[in-house]
Amino acid sequence: MKVVTFGELMVRLQPFNYERFVQANSLEFTFGGGEANVAVSLANYGLDAAFVTKLPAHAIGQAAVNSLRRYGVDTSMITRGGDRVGIYYNEKGASQRGSVCIYDRANSAIQLAQPSDFDWDKIFEGVDWFHFTGITPALGENVVEICREACKAAKAHGVKISCDLNYRGKLWTREQARAAMTDLCQYVDVCISNEEDAKDVFGIEAEATDIYGGKLNAEGYKSVAKQLADKFHFEKVAITLRESHSAFDNGWSAMLYDVASNEYCFSKKYDLHIIDRVGGGDSFGGGLIYSLLTGKTTQEAVEFAVAASALKHSIEGDYNMMTVSEVEKLAGGDGSGRIQR
């Protein structure tokens, strides 16, 4: 099975441990980005995973490429050019203090990329699945067009398409997001969202649910999933459910709606004590794609995806470095992570 993901790979700069930006004397240098994170997960699960982007030919661009090669991601279709690798600064939250993310990605190589930079017909030869997120078209109208061409080519090659809505208010307005994602979602087969993104992008929300107060309403999420599926004719809709108690402690679960069978499957809930939240949603996406490609049932798929994501919250950095057996062990257990004897 071969999967292609498309997006921006950025430098991640982060103070040591839980220091604030204003007190830090040094910053840790790593790489990350939504679709690249998904590709790393899939490569670690043994699938043929390729990441497509545009990166400069200089040493920092090469370091970004090498960070993916380390985990077995196919980087052969990355276009080289431009001058900048995008940057994001991440300050980890603690207790009642939330995390802070600051973008410095204007004029990055991918933001300035043009449709002619990518030969999608060649890229999709022999490919089974294509994944992108709402973060990528938020980079500009030129990147919206690149995503549109990618989706059209994927459809022409019979490739399944998944999209994580991933609304980022720091990159575009709700109105811009709604216009672009309404266009792009007509090509999508599997939609991944959460309660906030469905509301921000499409104005669809669950009733009687407080997204900040930790109250979840199962019937409300069924409604959200069905509204999304009805609007765009998705085959499946996944909704992640996060209950935030503090920066460290979250409840984490998800629902997967299969349209053909009219089946709504809710996963078990994990009580997380978070080491690193960044990439949590991407690890869910990677787990879901793997599950659907390998023939898992709707219930098995959502359980695997949530377990994969729960484990990612324990790992520093953007990338999820778990194996299939490790994820399946947690998914099949009681959710505590304790060794069952």
C-alpha cells in the first residue's frame, strides 16, 4: 500500500522543557508539519509513505529532508527550490498555562510554490491514498490551487483522499477557510475533524457541548458527522474528542462514522498526562489511514487511531515513533498502559 501526503515541513524551535520564550537562552531544533507527521506514522507502521512539498536546496532544507528519511519516508518527490524553510516557535504549556505557537513561515518555499512545481500524474502512479490538511491551503491562493490540482489528479488515478480540516486562525479567516475547503472537500472521501474545526470552517456544531468545559454529548457528535457527510458525500467522518482539564491532563477519544453502514463507533477514552501535544491529531490521522488501508472494521479503526494518538502524546517532538504492535497492545488493553499479566 502506498500513501502520499502533501504539505509544509517546518523547523520547530522550542525552549528547553517548560521554559517560556522570554526566559530561554537556547532553543531545541527539530522538524515537523501536519502531513509530514502522518507520513512518518505510516512509514513506522510499514507502509510505503511518501511526502511531497517544496524545500530549499540549502543545508537546512536538506536537514528537513533527512529528518523524514530517518524514519523511512520516501522523499524522492520533494521539489527543491526557494530560499526559506518555514519556522514555528513552540512554547509548551504546563498546568493552567496553555501552550504558545508563533509562526514565521511567510515566503517559505512551499508558500511561494506554483502548480507547475508538481507533476501529480507522475506522483500518483501506483498510489492508494492521498492525505492533506486544511493547514496547507491556508498558505495562499496558489497553494489552494496546488491542492485542487492534486485532488483532481488523485481522483483521476482512483486514489482515496483524506483531509483533516485543521483550521488555523493565525493563517486565514473563517470565511477564507470556508470558501477554500468547501471547494476542496468535494474531492475528499474521508474527513477528519474535531468539534472546533467543524464549527470554525463550516459552521457545523454539536448542541449541548462545551468544548472548553469538558462536556461531551455523543448524540451531538453523531449529528456533526452526519451533517458533514451529507454536505460533501464523504464515505467516512472521524471526529476527535478532547476534554481539556489542564495543559497536562486531557481526556482523549474519538468517533468514526461509516456512511454506507450508518454505523457510529465511539472509541474508549484515554486519560492522558501529556508530554507533548503537538502532532496528536496527525498521529490519529496516520492511525486511521493505516487501519482503513489494512481492512480493519470501523470499531477497530477508531480504536487503533485513538490508541496511536494517545501514545504520541507521550513522545517529544512532532513525529509519532510507535510500531503497529505497540499501538495494538494499547488498543486491545484497558487503556491504562499497564502491562497485563
